[in-house]
Amino acid sequence: MKKISALLLIAIFIVSCVSKKKYIALQQENGEIKSELQKTRVAKEDLEAKFDKIQARVEAYNSKITALKEESNSKLEVVENVAVMSNETKAKMRETLKNVDATRLSNAKTLKDSMNLAVAYNLEKTISESNINEDEDFAVNINETVVMISIADNMLFNSGSYKLSSKADPVLKKLADVINSEPSLDVMVEGHTDSRTINTVNISDNWDLSVLRSTSVVRKLQEKYNVAPEKLIASGRSSYQPIAENDSKENRAKNRRTRIIILPNIDKFFALMAGNNNTVAESIVLD
């Protein structure tokens, strides 16, 4: 009986040792599997991070390509007398040039000449349709693409004042009609004085007076006649750009004036001509 019990204990011990070895081996294998799994997860996360970076770079490049395509389709770029513009813009510009006097058109040798003629034609047409009539107090001068309108101060202001008089309304209304008729215009309003000095509670000197007058005109154009403020520039010239000697009452009256300079924005002009055109841009020279 004792012999049987001893044999049984030996068998249990042997089985226990075998099971423990297998358990340890399984534990070790499990640890190795967990370690490999962790490495795989880390590698996966690293690959995902790299993929996200690559995807972001691809999207950034695509955005740049799209922006460049849109810019080339709508914006005029002048490089050594060659412009990049769309086919539709080219066609619209040529349609405009058909209306230009043949003699003037024959003198256009470069793309810039043709651009100037196209813009000048539109400006002259707008001015002629605006019923702005020249007289001794109101002068219009068109030099290529720039329109300069000189208005005597007695049509806009009382003497020594920067507050607009009621007489200014008809003049500024016509001026606003011209500005609002063409979206591609920028407008500079310049105040000019004669050489006599001024010093009051509200006005320090002629610099003050010239600037205050120009800002009064700009505010009225914006607030009453709905001219977009981003198109307007207010500036003062004091008495330092006279058009006559300040040696008589008549000449001083000539120097007291407000000058309106209408400046076409060439980029905006051709972008508006192009509209939403998506044709492939090409290099052309209109002779």
C-alpha cells in the first residue's frame, strides 16, 4: 500500500513538472506574441502618420496648382511686352479694339499699347455718356488711360471751408455715375489750395485744408452716391502744385481746386473681361 502511494506521488510530481514547463513556455510564447503585436501597432501608427503627411503635401500641391490655373485664366501678367491671357479675354479685347479709330490703332505696336487703347476707349465712352460738360470751372483731360477732372473750389466749397456746399451735389452725382459705371477704376481725390496761409480753430494750415477737402469729397461719394470705398483715395497737395502764378485773384482761384484722377486697374479690367473663363492661358501679342 505504501508502495502504491509512493508511485502515485511520483506520477503527480512528474505530471506537475511537465505542466509547469508547458505553462512557462506558453507564457514566454505569449509574451513574444504580445511584443510582436506591439511592434506591429507602432509600425502601423508610424506608417499612418507618414501617410497623413504625404496626403497633406499632395493636397497642398493640388491647391497650389488649382490657384495657379485660376490665376493664369483670369489675371493679366505682363512680362517683356508679352501678356498671358485666356482665349476669351483675347477675343473680348479684340472686340473692343474694333471700335477704336484706325489711325490710333495703327500706332499700337505692343501689347501694352493695345491695352492702353482698349482701356482709354472705355473711359472716353463712359465720360461722353455721363453728360459731364467742360467749362471754366470744370475741366476734363484724358491722357492715355488716365482721366483727370479738375473742379474749381467754388463749385464744391465755400471760401476757406472744407464742408461741401449744396452746389456740389450735381457735380458729384455725375462723377459718381462715371466711377460706378466701371468696376475696374480706382479714384484719387486731390485737394489743392492757393498760396495764402490759413489758420483757424479747425484748420492748422493749407495742408490741413487740402486734405480735409479731399476727405469731404470721398465721404460724400461713398455715403450718398454709393461709390465703393476701396476704390477711393484721399490726398492733399496744399499749395505746392499750382497751375497758375499766385499773383492775382483770378490765378489764385484757378489754384484752389479739387482734382479727380481716375486710374484704371489693369489687372481688374482684364479679369472682369475674362469673367469666369476656364480656358487654357496662352501667350499673345496684339499688334
